[in-house]
Amino acid sequence: MSDLLIARSLFGTTMGFHIIFATIGVGLPLMMLTAELLYQKTKDHDYVIMAKRWTKAFAVLLGVGIPTGTIAGTQLSLLWPGFMEVIGKVMALPFQIEIYAFFIEALFMSIYVYAAERIPPWMRISSLVLVALGAFASAVLITNVHAFEGTPQGFRIVDGEIVDVDPWAAFFNPSFIVTAGHVALSAYTTGAFVVASVAAFKMLRTPFGTRVYNFHKKALMLSLIVGGIFSFLTALNGHESAQYLHEYQPEKLAAAEGLFETQSYAPLAIGGFTDRETQGVKWGIEIPWALSFLAGNSFDTVVVGLNDFPEEEWPPLFVHTLFNAMVGIGSLLIFLSLIAFVWNKFLKRDHFPRFLMWAFVASGPLAVLGIEFGWVFACTGRQPWTIYRVLSTADSVTTAENLGILFILFALVYVVLGVAVVFVMLYYFKKNTVIDDINRAEQKNVPLYGSNT
């Protein structure tokens, strides 16, 4: 492996690990807030127990998300000095504001965890609203740097020097709203389906009709409703994202669809693999005219093909597979939510068939995998540029060598952290079962949040 490839792999591994905790860390507070609101409205103890248990899980995930995020920030400075030179002069604003967003999130998370039973309902709800807003703001602000990489604005480079810097123009770059929206919506989707996955698994291991079974069924239905709404909104936002690519990064859209020749009435290729030799998509299913409509809301929209660009500026052609996997998972999640809603609301069945329950169990890991596919597609599809048509990846990387040992060591650190998270979660929830929390919630003068083994 070249030093450039090792540097990319090291940072990619760090982000691939961190993004799991960052994504769930954005999505889970919304689930906590929803459960708290339902509790205050219905006084059903099941919902406050959900909020409490999800809060504990969120705290553990936050404990890993913070150090992995710190590692990612350090690696940006050490591995990509060329990139950070531009960011430091042009796009420092999101990083500075993000510190305050995280402060708000951590502060009000502490208030909710330690004082939930000492403060009135409106303060509990306000605390969770600010936790959710802080998590949302952190994600959006960091994502803004990624948006800037795809549509850089607010500066010029003259004779190798950065001049005419406008931080606000850089901040509100053309793809900011679309990209931030996609990240937030997909995070809410993922957080909901991770909860659905756990609830479905617990239902499979619990006797039908018991108090604990019904608790998990409520959690499952709540998460599937929230996940279904946000997965549908993510799909709508994905349509906007395709139009943004058509306007600002046409070669990325062409690579995503395996389109080599510029054409109107361009077909949408589903599945298959991009073949450089035949300049087409093998074993794919083509939907006539659909790509043109996706790109410009008109069937005669001209979509630029890869052959209009120098081959050295093509993104890797495997991004077509990543794009299809991301879209396929998103479509499946919408389908599962619809089935659950129809089965429960209209057919009024008492329980789901076993195969469907296992599909719900798989939905959480699939949602996380969809996030991973999406981020790899987003970043790899921009290659060979770190900042699109301004700074190449090769010019951004450090000149340091012998990075292989660091790659191995960091990979081992992430394995240890991953195992530790699973162990802590299993240990905590084994010591504090659902039935324990139900008993605490139903007894007077017994604290729910403050009584944990």
C-alpha cells in the first residue's frame, strides 16, 4: 500500500468506527424525547422507562463517541496538513461553533440524567429538547465541512495564496442545506431502527403476552413509526441530493449510475456492477429515462457521462455498488415500516410472524450499514479531490512515512473499544432489567433514574 492509501485507510477506519456512535448519538435523543413526551401526555410508565433506558445507552455511546471524535480531529491535523491549512483559514467557523453545541448537549444531558425526578415535567422536556438540538447541531456543523469539500465557496487561491476569505459564504455553501438535512434525517432513521432491532430481539426471547413482552412491543411500534417517517423523508432528501450532484459534481453522479456517455432520457441503473471495458453496468436493471428525471425533474434532462471528464478525474467505479446498497437499504426500511403499520393498524394482528420479527432485528444493523455505505460513497465519490477541483487528495496528505504500524494499532484500539461497549451495555442491562424498572416506576417514592446497580 502507498503512504497515501494507508493514510486514507487509517482515517477512513477511524471515521467508519466513529460514525456509528455519532449517528446513533444524534438519533437516540429524538427517541428519548419522543418517549418522554408520550409519558407526559399519557402517564404510561412504559414510556418513561424507555426514555430512562435509552438515556443510559446513550451515555455509554457518548463515552466512546467523544474520544473517537477527538482521534478523528487529531488525525485530520496530522494526516492531512494540506487540507487543514485551507480549513483553518476558510472553514474554522463550524468547528468553533460545534464546541458550544457539544457543551449544550452534555450539560442538559447531565441535568436530565441526574435531576429528572427533581425537576418539573416542562424542564425534563426542555432538557431533552436541548440535548437533541445539541446533538443535531454538532452533526450539522461537522457535516458542513464535508459539504464545503464538495462545493467550496468563500475564498480564492491566487499564486498559491488563499485570499478574499468570506467565512459565512464558505459556511453557507451551496450543498450545506441538502447535505446537513440528509445526515440529520438518516441519523434519526438509524437511531429509530437500532431501537426497533433491540425491541424485536427481546420480543423473540420473551413469552407472548407478558408484561415485558408488551413493553418491548410498544418500543418496537414507536421506533418503527419514527423510523418509517424519517426513512421516507431521507428518500425525498436523496432526490434533492441527486439534483445537487447533477449541478455541482456531475462525474460523481455519473459514476454512481455507471453512465459513460452524456445523454438525455438517461436510464437509471439498479444493481449490477460497472464494467470499464464495456462502459456499462453488467447485470443491472435499467429504468428508462429515470436518471434524467431524478437529476432534473424532466425526462429530457441531459446527464453528463464519465467520458466527458479526464479518466484520472473519475471517481472509483465501485461507488455504483455503494450507492445501490445505500438506496436499497433505505427502501427496505421504508417497506418494513409500512408492513408493520398495516399489520398492526389495519389487520389488527396481535403479533408479527417470526420471519418479519427477524427482519425487524436485522433492520438496525442494516441501517448502520446503510450509513457506512453512504459515507464511503460520499467521500470516495469525490476522489481524486479532497476539496473539489481546488485541492487534490495527493496534495493534502502528510509527507510522513511508515504509517502502516499506526493503522494496525488504531485498528486494535477500535476493536477493544467496540468489545468494551458491548460488554458494558450487556452488563448494565443484565443488572437493571426491564421488570426491575417497571417495579421501580410503579412504586411510589422509589427513584427510577437514580436507582441503578
